[in-house]
Amino acid sequence: MSKQTIKPLNVKALLNNLNLVMKTRNIDKLNKPTYTQVSLMSGFIAHYNLYGFRDTYRCIGDLICDLANSADFRDAERYIRDPWFAEEYGTDYCQSKVDFYNGIVKIVAIYNN
């Protein structure tokens, strides 16, 4: 039994929003839920809020680069490989994190040109 079960991420909505940002190359289309999850990825600095994040990533190429350099991007599977995560947060939440990060990998592959 997990210590704290966290509701799984709405992966489809998050990835749809990130794809919209990449497709339009417009960081102002980034919504708060997607910002929250992306900003929690390893390697991202504290931007304090959505608006600071948008200011930092006006150049979508910089966002793509930082996404690709995140340890979460390179090894999302650790959230299901390491039993500690499931014990702490619940297996459904951990699987949603993996699905989100793997979805980011696919989106970056499309727009990283």
C-alpha cells in the first residue's frame, strides 16, 4: 500500500497542450497544468510562475533543448522500475509520469529540427 496515492496525470491533455505549443511555436499557449508538470522535470530551474517560464522559453528551441537534456526525458522508466516511487505516490500516478515523459520524447522528435 502506498503512503500517499496521488491522482494520475491527465497525460492526453498535457501532451496535447505541449504539442500545441511546439506546433505553433508559441509559448503563450502553454497552460498552467502543463507548465507545472514540465517545470517539475529534472534539470529545470525555478521560474516562480507560468509567466516567468514563458519569458524564459520565448525561443521554443531552448525549451526543446532543455526537455531533451532532462534526466526524466532520458530515463522516465525509473518511475516504474524503482519500487520506491510506487510506494510513495501510487502505481497509477507513476505510470502516468512515465507516459507523460515518453510522450514528450515523441513530441520533441517531431519538432527538434
